[in-house]
Amino acid sequence: MKKNIITILVTTLLVTASCTNMEEELYDKVQDDDFGTTPKEVEALVGGAYSSLRGFSDEISNSFPTCEYVFFLNEVASDEATIPTRGQDWYDGGRYQQTQRHTWDAENGMILSAWRYCYTGISKVNSIIYQIDQSGLSEDDKKPIYAELKAIRAYYYYRLLDMFGNVPIITDFKNQELPANSTRKEVYDFVESELLNALPYLRSEIVYSKFTKNVAYTLLARLYLNSEAFVGIARWQDCIAMCQQVSGYSINPDFFANFATENQGSNELIFAIPYDSDAGTVGNYLSSMTYHYLHQFTVSVTGDYPWCGNGICAQPGAYSKFLDTDKRKASMLEGEQINLATGSVLIMDSGEPLIYTEAIEDFTNAKQNEGVRLSKYEVKEGEKWERDHDWVVMRYAEVLMMQAECYVRMGSPELARPFLDQIAQRAGTETPDVIDLDYINDELLREFAFEGRRRTDNIRFGTFFEPWWEKESTPKYRGIFPIPQSELDKNKNLKQNPEY
């Protein structure tokens, strides 16, 4: 199943992006209404929208949701991860130090990458909607296709709502006018209405890696969970109502099965972005960005594992949130790293043993071994730089945790207990006698470490604005990022977010 999905998506990406003389029809060059009347043609078109979710790399930026720089931006801005400068490595113009300290400006390259990731995906979806408009399909046949495409576009706009707030809403592929900002409330309302309007036409059954009713319900639940943070209106009960519509999923008894190389078989995954290195997918190399340069010898006797960059790691304090009995603690790698060829601890160039430590003594000049490493997804001998696990975007544990949090916020913590018990039992822990928001906040970190969502949780809980490691208090306006300066320079109708 995974191979078939990847083949469709990658073929579509190549066909729609290429100008070479290939045998495939160039589906982005629609000449008349004869195109789009067969299931294969429609699948190829819609597949291009799904391909866009993997992001891209060009001479301007790396815009990958799994790694550089979309993932990096949201993780380093949170209390979960950091990218310390290590000698000459990982300074990169100060972008990581800015993000860690919440002193970013509109010139930060990671912020530009996040903006481009979303708007490139939106542009792709809009172009496909235009192609469907021009096709020979009947209006009734177009409705479920529009619904799926608009749900994907709503996902991109949800991310823009979260990260930038006041952004242009662009839906017309033919419109050449420079767009102006919409307010954050307008973007919020757009995301909600697009998903609600799509729901009647989305598929009810579980279809792996596709936008179905379950995916839309989960995204609406996220929207309502963060509604107070986004637009100042609490919608806890609406979040619960959406969660209760999600069906057909269950908690996988093996937590790490969700992050295995072949994780597409987990019944917990509501939505994931498929990857397969043999099919040419790119951007999924987070493991190589976290481990020490010599780490390949802990995976393979011969070092049969890609080069590692010794970059992103856990922020001090995150690892300590886990009990030793918590199975999820293995999401982070700490301690001595053994050379499989010798059975001894690896020795760094400095002559010191390679022992990952939680403490980072000097953020601007960290030692090579400092920082617990991100180790949630499976790592094994013989892997390529581009990994084959699918990137988890939504899983059923989130649906349980959202309901639990909402009940606590509404003053009914005992109603949260059945949901939290399922999470705790799998982790090998126990739900405490007193369930409060502090526990929910810590449990969210433990359950969803390094899944790219912690910054949003920090903002919702208010901790984002408090001092933490290597960060002073954060002004409220920095709950959203600035619009990239290069975008302002190109578009006179865009206005910078307030106070930037």
C-alpha cells in the first residue's frame, strides 16, 4: 500500500514539475476539458496536492516539515528542543540563537522557510482546483475532489494561522493581484468554514495518508482547542464534539510502532505524510541532524549509516520530565554511546568519551556531546540519508489528550481520567490522583516529544511567554512570527504583524 501511494505521489510531482520530454502527460498543461475524466487522471492531479505536504528545497530555503527549517523553527521556539552552536557548527548567521531566545526578526531564514512551505503548498492546491474546474467532470463528480483539495489547503492555512496569524487568503489561481493581509480572525473563520463545508463530501472510511472525515474532525478539534489562543474565544466543548466524531482508531499497544520504519500499519495514525527513499522522496532526514558525527558506529559495526550533523537536541529540562519507568523516555537518547565494533564507548576527536548529557553548559559554544538526542523514529543499519518512515501528523493519542485537556479546562478533571489512563497505561505510568493543567502540559511533552507541535502547546498554556533555559520573558506579540521581510519587499499590500 505504501509503495503504491508513494509511486502515485512522486510520479505526480515529477509530472507536474518537469518540463522535460517525458512520455507522461503533462497534467499541469491542461488544454481542454477532455482531461480529468478518468479516475487515474483525477488521482494524479490530487496526488500533487499531497506531494506538496513533503515540502521542497531550492536555492532560497529548505522548507521541510520533517526537518529543516519548518520543523526546526517550531521546535527550537518551544521548550522542547534547541540547536546550540558547537564551535564553528550550527551558528548559521545566528538564526538558531535568535529562535531559542525569541529574539527573531523578519530576516530569519527559518521563518521564511515556514512561510514558503505553506504558500507553495497553497499555490499547488489552487492550481489543481483550477485544473479540476477546467476538466470535463460533472459538477457532482467535482464536489468530493474539491472537498479533499480544500481540506488540504485548510491544513496549510491552519499552520499559517498558528505561525503568522494575519496572512493573505488566496484561493483564485488566476488572480495576479498582490494580496493583502486578512486578520487572524478571518483566517480562523476561513479554516473552519472550509473544513465544515468539505465534511459532507469527504470519505468516511479510513484511507491511509488521505484527507478523510476523520482527518478533518481532528484538524477542527485542533482549531477549537487553540481557539482562545488564536482569537480569544474559548471553544472547549466544540473541541470535544469534534473528537467524539473521530472513529475507527485505537491506541497502539506499542508506542514506538507509530514511529517504526514501516509505521503505516499502525491503527493509531490518523494522518501521516508518506516517504519512501526508493521512490525519491526527500526531506525526511531528521535523525542525521541530531546525532553526533560518530553515531553511525553505534548503529552499525561498519558504520553503515548516513553521516550525522550533530545539531538539534533536547532542551535541558525536557528529558527530566520523564520517569525512568516511562517507556516514552526512549524518545530521547542519553548516556554512553557504544562502538559496536569494539564494545567500548566511542571517543570523540577531543579525546573524551561520547556521552550524551542533558546539560548544555554554554549554549553559544556547546561541547559536541552535550544535549540529549532526538530518537523517536526508528534508526537501523543500512538506512539511506532519506528515511523511509512516514512522518506522523495526527494520531489517536492526540484525540484522547485533547478531550482530557478540555474537560480539565472546563472544571471536570475526573471526566479526563479515562482518556489519560489509556495514555499512561501504555507508557507504563499512572495517572495522578490530582489532574490539573500542569500535569496535562507535562504529559503533552512526554507523549508528543519532537512531533513538531510543542510551540503551539506552549502558547496555549502560557508558558511560551515565561522565562526558560536561555530565554528571558517573551512579549505577547511574539506569539506569532513576523511576516518575512523579503515577502514585504515583494508585495506593497502586505503589512507587518503588529510590533515587529
